[in-house]
Amino acid sequence: MPDDTQWPRFQVFVQVKPGAPFLDYGSVHAPDLELALLNARDVFARRPDCVAMWVVPAEGIFSKTVQELQDWDSAPASDNAGNRETYHVFAKPMHAGAQTLLGQVEASSPEQALRLALERYENKKPAFAWWVFPARLALSSQVEDIPSLYAPAREKNFRLSTDYKTITAMRELRQPDKDG
Amino acid sequence: MDNHLKNTLRELLVALADDELILGHRDSEWCGHAPILEEDIAFANLALDEIGHANLWYSVLADLEEADRQSFVDRMVYWRDAPDFRNIQMVELPNGDWAFSMLRHYVFDSAEIERLNVLAESVFPPLAETAAKIRTEEYYHLRHTRLWLRRLGLGTAESRQRLQAALDQLWPYTGQLFEMPGEPDHLFALGIKMDQASLSWEAQVIPFLGECQLILPAGAERLLNRQEHSRHLPILLAEMQSVARLDPEAEW
């Protein structure tokens, strides 16, 4: 795409409290992983609670929906071709839900990782769609980042639009028109 | 507290707050204009953080004056004119290009952290506690601006040239970063050692700028005090204060 001057896209996963599963929050554009992590913090962790964040290049995520799985040729042809490494497995339980971290599998290709994930999780957690990606692709925020990246947001109070008296004021301003 | 000491503290708090407020307003001007959506949001966040820090400093001053915080802060922000502001000139300069804004933020953030390190050791607890609180957020600002400076400095010929031009323009203003108002004896009595902050700032900033392939300009430092302002400050204030001044009685 020669006309596309957009930076690469990174998927953002957020952990809202220690021990909670990482959830897909959306994506950001950035020139690289390090800036993707900071952009992700600004876009997704300003208000809600967050204790950790992963960013992953979107192109590194292997995904299949339930429909795609029906036609998927899952013959394990090249399973032993590459070196085995850890893959994170995410599944989206429903149409409207977020991709949620289920666990890890050791595999030598994304296809094998997904097959192993289906064997392990499909019966326990029927899903609408599956994502797998090698753990090494993710950049994670560190525990020592919490005070500067996430903690300040917790103390920030903000006012909802209804806290301002604008609506009442506008109604009062309009009142004479109605009477006249 | 001794009245002389209180006066120094008063002047110091106005200076600290005004620096944050004016830089925060400049940051907010990027809203809707940054090169990419994510950076637009990042700069809006920086703006909110800096204005939040200004609010904290003005509130420490309000408590010192035994004034109502909210109305005191509003009065400081919306009802003073340029000659009453005590910010350094660097923060009031127009945003320029992305490289200029990023470099200014880096220079200010890196200096602010050193200032806060010193202030956090002050014997006046509200000052020390507020400095420690602000500092955690500044680490994130510094991380963001450092990443960008490296990428601009080591990026393309154009990005490096723009960053160098920004440094040439800004460097003479850096002498003001650690100039604090008030009597040196009083600052000492409050446990504030700005000389120390200045030295450790130089020790980290000069090598970092070198890593970003930048050359420190040879020109002399500008000698400025916090009562002198450029022609840009009244223009900034006119816009920032325009809505509040339309209706002084309005409730928000």
C-alpha cells in the first residue's frame, strides 16, 4: 500500500488488577513497540484502573473465528518444522465480548499453537473467535512502571458533563422564547 | 512562620505554578493539530497533567494564605495580567513545530524532575509532599519525550535538522530553569538547594542531547528574570482567560 502513510498498528491488552486476565482493549498506531506502549497508556489507561499492559504488533496475531475454523485445514503438516516457543492464547467468548487471555501453549507455529489451544480450551470455553501470538512479540509494562504510568490516574477526579450547570442555564435562556 | 520566609515561599509557589500552567496551556494548543491521533491524545494528557500540577501548587499557596482553594486558583489563573505572571520565558514561546514542542518538553521535564527532587527535601511539608506527588507523573513525561528526541535526532536528515534548530532557539533560555525567586538565605532556610538540581540536570541532559546527535549551541545564555516576559505571553493569556472574563459572575 504505497499511499498508506499510517504507522503500524499494535494491539493493546490491559490487566485491570493483579491476577486478572489480560483483555483486548483496542489498538494504537505507533512507529515502534516502545512508543506503542506509551501511546496505549495514554489512550486506554488514563481513567480506568490498570496495573499492566501489553502491546503486540497487530500483524503478529494469528486469528480465527468460529466460521473460519469450519473451513480450516488443521492437518498438522509442519508442526515440528520450527523451534518451539510460548504462545499466548486469547478467546472472545461472545460476539460482543473482549478477547481474554486463557493461558499459554508451547508450539512451533501459530497454526500449531491454535490447534493446541483448541484441544485444551474449546470444550471448557466455547469461543466466538481465537487469537494466538508468540509471547516474545509482546512488550509488557513492568511493575516499577505502575507509579508513573497508571497510579496517578486513580487519584484524578473529573467532572461529568452533567456536573456543569450549562443545561439548566440554556433552559433558562430559552424560556423567554417559549413564553413569547 | 516568619514573614520573610513566607514571602519567599509565596513567590516560589507562584513561579512553580505559573511554569506548569503556561506550559500546560501550550500543550493544549496541540489538541486537534498533532501529527497523529495518538500523539494528539498524548499531548492533551500532558496538558491536563501540567495544569493539574499548577492547580496543586496554587492550592498549596491558597492554604498558606488561608484562602478558599477554588476561588483562589481561579483568581490566579484568570484574573492576573502578564506582568503578574512569574513563569520562565521558555514555556510561553509559541509551539513551533513538533520538534520544538517535544524538545521544550524534554528540557522542561528533565529540569522539573531535578527541581522536584530538591523541593521534595524541603523542610516545609506541603511543599515537599506536593513535589513528591508530582514527580511520579513527570517520570512518564520524561520517558515519552526522551523516546521522541532519540527518534527525531537519529531519524531522518530533516527531523535531525529541525530538532537542532529547536535546540539552537531554546538553549539560551535554559539558564532560567533553576532561577527561583526569593532571597537565597530564605530558600536555604527552607532546605531548597537549586544549585544541586542544576548540576545534576546538566550532567544528564548534555550527554543525552549528544546521543541524539545534537550539538550544543555556543551562544551566550540569556539573562532573564521571572518578571520579564516576551510579547507572546499576553496573547496566550488573552485566549486562555477570554471565556472566564466574558462573565465574571458565571458559575462553572
